[in-house]
Amino acid sequence: MSLSEEELDEYHDGLVRLQNPHLELMDQDILYHLALGSESHDLVEMFGDVKFVCMGGTPKRAEQFAQYMMHEIGHKLPTGTTLVDISQYSYRYAMYKVGPILSVSHGMGIPSVGILLHEIIKLMYHAKVRNPIFFRIGTCGGIGVDGGTVVISEEAVDGLGQPSFDLPILGKVVKRPAKVDKRLMRDLKLLADPNDPYPTISGKTMCTTDFYEGQGRMDGAFCCFNEKEKMAYLEHLRDEGVVNIEMESLAFTALTHHAGIRSAVVCVTLLDRLKGDQINYPKEVLDEWQQRPQKLVSSYIKKFLKKK
Ligand code: R2B
Ligand code: URA
């Protein structure tokens, strides 16, 4: 069961609550995939001022976003220091901190982002962070929208169109609703610059457990359907309001919602799936496109920090 609105309102202090009574009884909590621990590190000192957690697929993008935000918010590192990957010795995820912003890579797919979320949510708890806001800044395939379009997710559904993250636990399926924070979504949408030479839209996001057949691609090592069946499926998705397909939003929205943490998913489309399967734009074009959702999230963060 996730927290109801009333239960959330009861937590005026905004501290992140864990729904796990066992943690309190442990001598220490090792955040294994982040190479951090509750006893080996002073997590309050290191992370107590975090307000935003921004996740993206690759270690490189996590670093680039951290560099970009350093410039955007005018953050100065202490003299003689450089930006470091705090989790480098985990050899799993990369994590950078720029003032109140954590920029972390989540890898590909639900299992990878799920493991990271357990540990980042625990990190927020140990560090006594109040009311953090999480963003997934990613890439996706568009449905009936041109490459380079920025999509803010209104809802996440699985490959069967169900709006919940279903996880087998002790041999039984536990369902957690993949709910998006509607207010955050609307606030982000309002920040899209009307002068941008590309559209920023919102809509339903389909989250799959595979990039190839699971997303209706015919260019994988295997394919068990024909072109007509593929197009009928993608057109059906479009008619159902699905505007993009990616691989993490379901766990990301469900687990942040379950933890009572506000979150949003902002992705750029790398192609229109109604027109093809292969991503064949030049690297420079793809690199520029990937900065677009970063720019939107940066506008939100800057506006938020100015208000304080
Ligand atoms: C988008 O891009 C990756 C697959 O190429 C996957 O992590 C996703 O959601
Ligand atoms: N990421 C996906 O999951 N699918 C795409 O088509 C592009 C990026």
C-alpha cells in the first residue's frame, strides 16, 4: 500500500519515510550499488542539502548534466577540487553532486532503475533530506511525433497497457500504481519555451522490458510478427494516447509514488516509430536532442531555487 494524500499531509516535516521496519534494527545499511554506507559515510553531511535527484541512462549523461547544472546555477566547487563520481568504486552507477542537485545514472531497464531507486530513497532517508523531487531525464521512441520532441509523461503503462508496476515478491505479484505527480507535470509543461524550435508535449508513456520485439521492432535478432501486425499495434498504441515508448518510467513513477516522493519523467524522442525502427540520426543531432529535456528540468530547478 502506498501512502494516501492524508497520510502524506500528516508528514509536515517532509522527511522521506521508508516503509520497512527492518532497517531500524540493522547496525548499518550498506548502499552496495552506490558504494556508500550509513556508518562508513556521514550521509547527512554529504547529502543533507539535496533537493533534486536527476536520473538518466548513462554515466556520461549524468556527468554532463552535472557540469551543465553547475554552470546553470552558478555553483562553485571548493578550490582545488573537481567534480567526482561519488559512486565510482561501485562500478555500477555514476553519481555527481552539484549543490542541491544529485545527478545519477540508472542504466537500462526496470531492474536497473529499481535497484537504484531503493538505494537512492534510502540515501534520502539516511541523509534526512526533506521533500526531494526526482526527475528521470531520458530518451525514448516517439509514436507519431518527430525525433527531437520533448515528452513529459502524463501516465506510465506497461507493455499490456496496465498503469501499474507489477513485481513478483515471495511468489506473489505485488502491484504498485505508476502514478505521475500531475502538478509537477503541469509546472514543467508551463516552463517549455515557446521560442524553442521543437515541440514539448505530454502524453501516455509505454514502458517495456525489451527494446526490440517488446517495442514492436523488426530489427532485433528475433522477430515473431510481420510489418502489417507491427503497424497495426503501433497505430493502436497511438489511438490509445501513447506518445512515447521507453524502459524505466513504470518503476520510476511507481516507486517514487510509493515512497511519497514527487517525480516527473521527461524524455526526448530519438525517432518516430511509425516511420521506422533504427535510430540513424548523426551523433551531433542526437547529442543536441538529449540536451532538450535537460534544459526543461534546469528551468524548473532554477525557478525553484530562485523562489527560496
Ligand atoms: C531509453 O533508451 C534506452 C534504450 O536504448 C532505455 O534505457 C530507454 O528507456
Ligand atoms: N529508447 C527506447 O526505449 N526506445 C527507443 O525507441 C528509443 C530510445
